[in-house]
Amino acid sequence: MPVQMVHTSQQPPAGGPGIDGDLVTQLERLGALVKSGILTREEFDAKKAEILRRL
């Protein structure tokens, strides 16, 4: 019986663990803070710009 090789990716899936996933998670949390009224839209936009510069 032939042996099948399984290739595993070294990169995490989009939105998963890793730098990009962490940034997405941060943006989602900030969005939730805006919806709950804890952050203003201006505060969200400023933080979002800061986070996106890290990409």
C-alpha cells in the first residue's frame, strides 16, 4: 500500500493565531466597544489606523 504524504502549512489560517489573526481580533474587540458605547467612532478609527500600520 502506498504511503501518502500530508503537507502541513507553516502559516496560520487567515483570522487565526498569529500576527494577522491578533490584529483582526483586536479590531473585532474594538468594534464591540464602539457598539457598546465605550469607545467613540473617532477613537475606533484612530486605533484601527494604528493597528493597520502594523501589517
